[in-house]
Amino acid sequence: MQQPPQRRIFTENDLHLWCTSKAYTGLTAFIVELNEAVVDKSMDLDSTGKSELDSESDSPINNLLSLIQTTDSWIDDITPVDSPQRFGNTAFRDWGRRLEENAAQMLTPLLPNNNHTDALNQITPTLLNAFGSFVRIDYGTGHELSFIVVLYMLRQIGVLNSTHNYELIAKVFVNYWKTVTRLQITYKLEPAGSHGVWGLDDYCFMPYIFGSAQIRSTDTPPSRLFHQTDAFPDTHTNLYARAVSNIHQFKSGPWHEHSPQLYSIAHTVPNWFKVNKGLFKMFDAEVLKKRVVVQHLLFSYLFPFDSDPAAQQIDHGGLPLSSGSGTGTSTGISTARLQHQQNHQTHNPTPRSPHSDTLLPPLLSRSERKKQKDTLASSGSAAASTSPFGVLSKPS
């Protein structure tokens, strides 16, 4: 019998050990693999996923879909309580209690018979972490990361393999994301560990990575995302566009005020290839290397905290997409490289439609950006300071 999974990240030194662990190197490689599986591929984001359950009912993809759809149905059963609070409807704890009571039973069809008990004991606690905190009544990128860890552990025991990668995103992750979005809206979940306006998104990160991968080779500039008449990509087929659209359910007002990171990406990044690579750098810095985000991860023999001798030789700061000589680090693009990109954009600007055809205001002036930078410095926001995009870009 294996030891139960346990937390290992409590201090900054523990965080360093995590970044050189077998769990870290394995998980980052797995996420890169999932990313590559959806490059230049469309998805039907309006599908409920129920049609896939009609055939091959014993497949791991269908079993995962069944699990997610069951949890989604509980939202209809457990109605929110009347409460004047902005965040934190206590009915979410009832939803969480039902998940705790049924998680092991719902995972059982996925697991092989030869190590069913051990695998169940290792995976169930992480699955419980993947839908939010039932104590704090919140949800954030750490919970989203826990769901990816569940998929990684299923891969470790042979339930999943590389042939499942596209469906894991297009079907399983999409339906999981829809469910947790419903949870956020229905039970008014507070954003966990949010950087406020300086974060990419209050609740999620993975849809932006996978969504940018879907259109990584297109020549259409990111600024087209916000066009009123010919927006690209489409919210019905692209995760990035759908994630941006979802923000309207939580925020209102000018984009450069409530979502400056997304605003900056749309205005300053010339193509989706660089968006995809930059988002990996930002994910590494703002999710994987933030103690407040990863401190609740649970480690076990399927997700080992043991040191990986090869960890120092692997660049986890971004995708292995380019052989360029840039000096980017895991916390973002270097100042010199960023300045070079901006100078290049100055001499070779990306074609844009007139301001009248976009939902976003024009790029802020140099003085306005300096004001935002000073405000950011005084507020101590780590999110923007470590972002390869964002309002801290040096004015050209």
C-alpha cells in the first residue's frame, strides 16, 4: 500500500525543490504535448459532449466525460441560497460534499483492476482539488492545474496515451471548463489568488494557451480578435476567443482597464505563434512558480516530488517552438529582446483595421503607459512585472 498523497510546498525553498522535481518536469512536458496536439485544429465548443457517450462507452474519454457531466448535473440539483454577498454562496459546499461522497465511485471505471485501490487513493484527493475550495468557496488557476494533474496521473498509469491528447482538450477539458465556469457563476466563487486587473484572467489560464495553439500558424494578427464585424478567431471554435468572451460575464468597462494583459497582447504581439510561446512563459512564472498557486498540490508516487537530475537541463520557460537566439527566461522575455521586437514592429507594423472597427481603445500613449507602470510598481503586482506581454513593455 502506497502512502497517501500529501502537500510538500510550504516555503520558498520547497518551491525551488518543486521546480526541479520529477512531477514538475513530467507535468510541463505533458502540457507541451497537449498544446502540440491542438495546433491549427478547430473545436466544437458548443457541443455538450453527450453524443460521444453513445459509442465505445468504456473508453477513457467517455468515462471522463461521464464524470464531468455528472458533476455538471448537480448544479441544477443544488440551487444557490439567498445571500447578499458578492462572493461565496454557501450552497457550493453542498455541491462539494456531493463530490466528496461520489468521487471515488466515479473514478473507478477509469482505473485498471491490477492497481485499482492504490490508484484511487492517489488520484481522488487531486480530483477533489480540481473544482475549487469548498472551505474558502473560491476557484483559480491552482484548481485548474489540479485537473491537468489528474489527467497526467491517468497517463502515468496507462489509462491514457498520446493518441488521446486532442480529445483530452477538445472534449474532456472543454467540458470541465464549462462546468467550472457554471460553478463560478452559479455559486459566485471568489477568484483564488487573483492578481486583480493585472492577471491574465481571474479564474483560468489553460484555455488561452490551448486556444492560441489552435491558430498558431495563422497570419491573421491577434488584434482581429476584437473586431466587431469580422472577428477572428471564432468564439464557437476557439478556446482563446471563448475565454475572452467569458470575461463579459464577470467584468464590464474598457478592456484596457479591467483586462490590461489581454489588451496588451492584442495590441502589441504581432502573431499567434508569439502569443502561444509567450503564454507558456507567463504560465511558468505566474502559475507553476508561484507558491500561493501550487502550495495545495498533492504529491505521490504518480506525481513524485523526488528530484529530477535532468531538470536543470530542460528549459521550462517556454515551448520548444523556435531555435532563435533570444535570451528569454522562465519569467518572461528579456528587456533587450523585448526592445528589439518593439523596434521591429515600429519599422514593420502589423496591419490593423481602423479604431472604428475594434472593441478596444487604441494603444495607450507613452505618458499613460508610464503612469500605469508607476501605479503597478507602487501596488507591487508581480503578475504584470513577470509577464512577457503586458503594460510594463518598455515604450518605444
